[in-house]
Amino acid sequence: MWGLCSALLAAIALPPVGLPVAGAVSLVPLLLHAQRHGARGAALQGTVFGTVLGCHVYLGALGYELRTFIAAVALTTLLCAAAAGITARLSTRPLPLLLVPPAWVLVELAAEQAGLPFSFALLLSGKPAWLAPAALGGHHLVTLLLVAFQILLARSLGQAGSSACRWSAALLAAVISMASTDTPPMAHGAPRPQISVAVMQTDIPPRETAAPAARNALEQLAARRTAMARRAAGNGSRPDLLIWPEIPFGQYEFRLQDGSPAAALARQLETAMLVAAPDLAPDGALLNAVFSIAASGRVLHRHVKQRNIPFLENAYGTRPDLRPHRGLPGLPGSLVCFEAAFDAVPGRLADAGAGFLVVAGNDAYAGPSFLSLLHREMVRLRAVETGRTTVLAANGGPSAIIGPDGTTRAGLERFHSGHIIAAVEPRTEPTLFTRHRLPWHALFWLAGMASILTALVRAQRRKGGRRVSAARAAGTLLLALASLPLCLAQSAWSRQEYLARHLAPGDRQLADFVPELAPEQNDYSHLRAGDPDAAFAGALAYLLRSHGLPETRDSVTRRIRLLSRTGTVDPDIETLNASYGFGTMIVDREALPRATPARPALAELHSGETVAVRAYDAERVLLFSPLRGRELAIRTPAFLDAWRGKLLFLVTPARPWDGAPG
């Protein structure tokens, strides 16, 4: 029950409840167990703590993929069990205060190496003033101080009347006092020049942007973006910068021959913009990126996402260069969604001179879960660590403008569209953490390893002792696993509430989980074909729409006829693709494993039909069949038997930002 009590306190401290006082004492039950029982059952209690906490924190990952959720919970459980075991081995004086806090920091460091975003500092994020030490040593220092405080408190509860008791009681009184008062925003010296930014929040279901080839999908998304931008930039207070969330309004729109529709919009509004969109490098690499566009419509710079989500974004590449968007007001440094969960990229951007930070996210994938709320709290940590105002623009929300002290200056709640126009104060002074981020990390690693070695030495000296019975262990673990159906029930209730309050009748897409490689039930009548020859035009139109061109089967057919009249023979595929501004890359069966599985391609079947392959993996292939007029998911072996052995990809010539990657 000790681990369960700690997990419940941590869950209460995190969103959606958000009670930081509970976070300030969340580890006390585990520490009391270590004092009273030593190593006996410590790992088991840590397992319970990690399982319940992992289910609570990462429930929203089910909206991305089941194995991602399982891996996140399993790793959290393993790390918390190890930390609890180390704590129990170091439960006698004076070791706890010196070596136990680094052990829990080591949990965070190991999780970061595995791509798992979590920090115990999030337990205190409800009160930004408590996060102030992050500007000195990052969120790991906040965790270190949090655990040290709870050790003092646990020892006072275990040894009534000691001086530690009085000291801990005084600290606890201070904690409660801070929790009951509002902390005013921190002052940062003399007034500084400010810029006006408009933060756009969309509420577009991910499936709408995942199927750009569907009838009117591109056109409706473009119209929606234009209408939102005009409302934000045409109300008499035109912002200096328009910031968009991570939404591919036109898929790979920045590769188009005539320039991006987003660039044309910036030129029409005479407003600079930051636009998150996927990109295809000339070598075929698929990239998550943020593009900066000047008010003239010129694309200035591309930031490529440096840290992709494990399992989910393995197809995406990275680029080594990392710098702010020069040429934009305030010199912003941009991050793409998951990058804000860690301190490396924000710290490097701040160190490179970024005046403020921008996080473009797509939290709609998490549905009605509170994963998006945790994302906002992670962004709060990055603002304090870097000493920079940080702007979060999220599809699905919440969006916020967070000051360098962690206070929310302006914000939008979840599940609706809208925009914020607010002043941002760029800063260039580095914090102690951004200036010495690597030495801080090295120090935390060394301290954590010292705690592990000390625990191992003590374990060798104290062999034996009573073991926890198998029945008790099984019962305790079952109790921990019982938290999963409770979390699922909470998610289901939230989903129904969300559907009832925020979506139009019958529109359930944004709250639904997104299955992997699942065909969409969209209207593809504009691409449907009645014979194999027409199927080629329909499949190519599907490919072109996936690259941002609003083509149909009929428009591609007209293009083929036009090229035929101007030449002596029917145009080959290279000539046809070149007329749209694309090159052609053909991949055979042997090179298929090296191809990017998230890129659409053309494939000719033995039946004579040309299909568009949308995605593939070792088990299934998702393709569009023009003859059937719909998407199909078939087993990979069946596709390989029907396939003639060639995949055709569209490639684009180098753009100015390709010359200097990143």
C-alpha cells in the first residue's frame, strides 16, 4: 500500500487535478516504508508506484500506438522499482540525504536516454515559483531538492521529537503557505522592446490531415487556414509574427515548384509566419520541420526536429544544424512537439541566441486524455530553464504564452480553435543552466552512479533477510494493474464529455484513437477509375495531393493529353512528373527496406492496375486502389505477390534551405 499511496499523491499533483502540495509529499510513503522495513519489499512497492504512475501519465499514448504505451509504462515501472530498491539500501543516516536524491534523478536521466519524457519536477508545476531552481540547474535540480525535502520530512515522521522533525515541519508549513498564495510574475529589470505574436490554435482531427488525397480535404484545410489567419491579422492590431501548430495543411507544401501556399498567405497578409510542416529532402529523407516565412513571402529558414518519438517517428530523419530563425522579429527558436519534453534542444537554442522559444505541437492525437496538459507543463519547465518566454501553439490545445518565470501570461483551453495576440519580450541573457547544461548533467550522472555503487556495496554486506511471499507480491501487483482499467474508465468518461461539449453532432474523429495503418473511410470519388489506364491517372493524382497539389484524376488525364499533343509520343512518367515540378525516383524490391515507409509511392500490380501505396511495414500495406475507389489494408506478403517489384516516389529539387541543412 505504500507504493500505491505515493502513486495516488503523484497523480493528484499532476493534471487534471494539479495539486502541487500533494507532489511535495508524494514520495514520503515510499521513504517511510524504506525506513521501517529496509530492503524487504522495497522493489515491489517501487513497482506499484511506477505502474500506477506510468498508467496515469502515459494513458494518452494509447492514441498514438499500443506498444508505445506498454513500453512507456514498463520502463517507468522498472526505473521506479530500481530507485525504490536503492532508496531502501541507503535508508540509514547520513546516507539518505546525500545519495537517495541522486538515485531518483538517475531515474529521469535514464528515462531521457530511452526517449521517455517525464520529470518529478512536474509534480510541482502548479506553482511556478517552486520551479525557480530550474534556472540554476535544470529540472533535475528541482527533483533533487524535492526528494531531499521529502527525506527530511519522512525522517521527522519516523523519529518524532528530533531536530529534523522541527526543520521538516517548518519547511512543510512554508510549502503549504506558498500553495495558498498567488505568486506575482517575476520582474526582469528594465523594460525591453516587445513584439506582438498571434498564436493560432486549431482543432483539426489528425485523420483529416493524414488523408490529404480525400475529396476537398486540401481545399478545405487551405480555406480554414486562410480564414483563421485573416481573423488574426485583420482586426486592426496586426501582429509581428503569426505562429501555427504542428498541422500539415498541405503535406509537403514547401517542396512545391511555385512556392508554398503558406508563403503566399504571408505575402498577402504582409505578416511573418512560423509554419510547422513535414518536408522531403532531395535525398528522400522525411523530416519534421518548422519553416520561417518573412512578411514578403520568402522562406528564410527551416528547423528540423532533432528528437523524434520512439517507435512512432522512426521514419523521420534529423539534421545536425540547430539555430534560431534569423530574419524574424525577436529571433525565435522553434521546437516541434516532442522536443519540448527534454532540455537539450531548448537549451542549445537559448545558448545560440534565441530571443524566445516557440513549440509547435499536435496534441489532438492524445484525444481527451490529459497528456496534452502534461505537455504544457513540460513547456513551462523549458521556459524556466532557459529564462525565455515560451509560446506553445497546439492543435487541439491547450496553447499558451508562458513567461520566463513559468507563469502563464495568456492561454487557450483545449478542444476548440482560436488565437491569442499578446506581446512577447525577447531576451538574450543565458541562465546558469543553459550556460553550464552539460556540466550539470555530468554531475547528476556521477552522483547517480555513486548512489548505485553504494547501494550495491551495502547489499553485499547485508545478504539474507526475509523475503516477500509470492502471494503478497502477486496481490500487490494485481492491485497496481487495477489502476489501468480505472484510467481507461476515466478516459472513456472524458471522451464522452468531450464529444458532448466540443464536437459537432456525429463528428467523433478528434476523440477517437488513431489505429496504425488503418484505411480511412473517406470520399475518393474524384480519383476513382474504371479501367487500368485511368487507374494510373487516379493513383498519380493521389500522390500529387499527398504532396500538396489539389489534382484529380480528370486534371491529370488532361495534363497527359496536353503533353501528348505537344510531343510525338505519350509522355513518359519522368516527363509527366517534371511538368508538376517533381523528379522521379524508382525503388526496386531489394531496396524496399531502405525506403521511407511513410512516403506515398506508386506501385504497378500484375493485374495491370496502378495503386498508390500510402504506408507499409512488415505486416501490412496501406494502399489506395483507384479501381475500387477506396483505401485498403492488406497483408504485406499478399502485396508482395501481387506487386511487379517497383515503387515510384516523387522527389523535388533542392530548395534554398537544403543547402544548409537544419
